[in-house]
Amino acid sequence: MDVRQFSFSLPQDLIAQEPPATRGSSRLLHLDRRSGVRTHNTIDRLAEFLEPGDVVVVNNTQVFPARLLGRREPGGGAVECLLVSRMAAAPAGTSEVWQALMRPGQKLAPGARVVFDGAGSYVLHGEVLERHEFGRRSIRLWTDDGRAIQDVVDAIGHVPLPPYIKRDDRAGDRDRYQTVFARQRGSIAAPTAGLHFTPAILESLRQRGVELVEITLHVGYGTFQPVRVEQVEDHRLEAERYEISEPAAAAIEAARAAGRRVVAVGTTTTRTLEAVAQAHDGRVVAGAGETALFIYPGFTFRAVSGLLTNFHLPASSLLMLVAAFGGQPAVMDAYADAVAERYRFYSYGDAMLVT
């Protein structure tokens, strides 16, 4: 399948640069994947599109301030570092090894030293260990004063807003680029469909008789890495870590056994559930691991029967997943409708429900 089948024209002014003035006030486009009928509403009325007994599954990962700004030592040249994942062999503490995206790539060869600071007396040192493709580096980080790496990163790090948000992060992004159910630290990007939820919306779901279930997938570079191939089937995702608890798995399987719908909030939740079901003969079971599942049209869904998501980049793996679930022609027609109706796109944008 040609990647160009997932391209569309998007005016730049529809790319949301700010969150909505009030969380939970975004617009909602509903697509009925059987009939192709589309309706326009608002996210605070989500419960009206769901049925008593539906299970809504959310990703409770927590974004950490993974973007570090610093300078080379010696020389003082500016350095930017996006922490992607801590190496499993390096326990958390005052010295850790991370995979990271770093700029400027040409000047940061193995052995290069950097320093990050910015908040009071917090200082973080780094040394590039290895150079990898597409700006990747292995970097050792350490502190000299006994402070834990996590504490220093939290103090001096910046919210890792996506590159299509053309502004610096602000203090308010620490709240707005985080879901209200974020509990498990580990993501470098928000599971953006979850950003729409408020306590009031969650309560409206409960009153409707909808069950809320939490799972975890730590969003990494794999979720938003660009598609650099011409044929969809040639694209590969990087692995991301997930965890499903015993109560979560039991609730999802009970719903499926009773013929009730499982509505995934976000592509991250969808990939996690489908990866686990694919590995366990169609069942969602408890456990932790990694998944690099890439879902595109032709995929057979075994766990998810509804999807709430944002509007995604043209020719992205996220759009391909939505097209796989809702049908490629119907989803692309819905995107054309969203552009015509001037919906807000991407992380801080509006929402789309496919059932």
C-alpha cells in the first residue's frame, strides 16, 4: 500500500499551538464505521455516544520533562537532548545511561561532554558514549552532589512538546500536556486522546454505566517516528514498554465475553491491547513487556471495538492505525470533513470517536 494514500492537505493554522482554553471543551467528530455517517459534537458529551456496559480503556502513563537544554564543555555551544529511554542495565540513581536524540548531531561525537542546568543549584553532567542513526546517541548522565537523576531532570527539564508546536514550553504545559489519570512515569509524549478528559467527563461516563480501565504504555519515539518508506508495509516501529494489571485484564475480558464494547482511548492503548491479544490467541492477559506492533489497513482487530483519538499527521503511522480501524476511505473522508469544518489538529487539537 502506497504511503501517499494517507496524505492530505492541512492548513497550517489548523495545527493547534495551544490547548483549548478549558480542558474538556474540544470538539468531537463521531464516525460510524459501518455506515460512514459523521456527526459533530463536543467531547463533554462523549457519554452520549457510549452504551451502559462499555469499557473505556485509558493509558495512565505520565510524561516527564525529557527535553534538556545545555551546553558543551568546553566551548559552551548550545546542546539540546531529548531523553528517549533509560537503558535497562542502568539502575535509577546518580549515574544512568540513556538513549537520547541530540542536537547538533555533527558535533556530538563519542567522548563529547555536556552540562545541563537551569533551576537553582541543580546540575546534570553528560558524556556521549555512542552515535547512532537519525541523531540518536547513547549518553551517560551523572550528578556530582548525590542528587538522583530523576529529581534533577524534573527540576531542569522541559516539557517535550512535539516539533509542530512552534513555541517554547511554558509552566502551564506541565499540567495541560498531562492527562488527569497520569500515574506511571515514563513517556516522552502524551497519549493525546486522554488529554480531553476531566473529572466531570469521567463522572458522566460512570453515571452512564461505562466502566473505566487503566493500562500503561510508555510513549516513546516509536509512536511518532516519521514514515520514511514509500510502501506502508516496509515501515517499522520501535518497541515501547507496556503493563496491564490483573484487574484491568479481567475487566476487559469480562466485557468481551459478555459482548460489551471495549473502547480504546488513543492509538497507544489500541496497540497495547491488540499486541497482547495477538500474542495470546485473542485474549487480553495481564503482564508487562514491549511491543513494536504496527497497525495499518488489513489488520484484524481482536480486542478493540471503539476508538477515541486525535487528528494525526498526514502519512503517519497513527493515521494508518485509525484508517485500519475505521476503514481507509471513511477515515480520509472524515479528515477532509474535519479540515472543512476547521477542527484543530494534533496533540492539543480536537477529538475523533470511531465506533
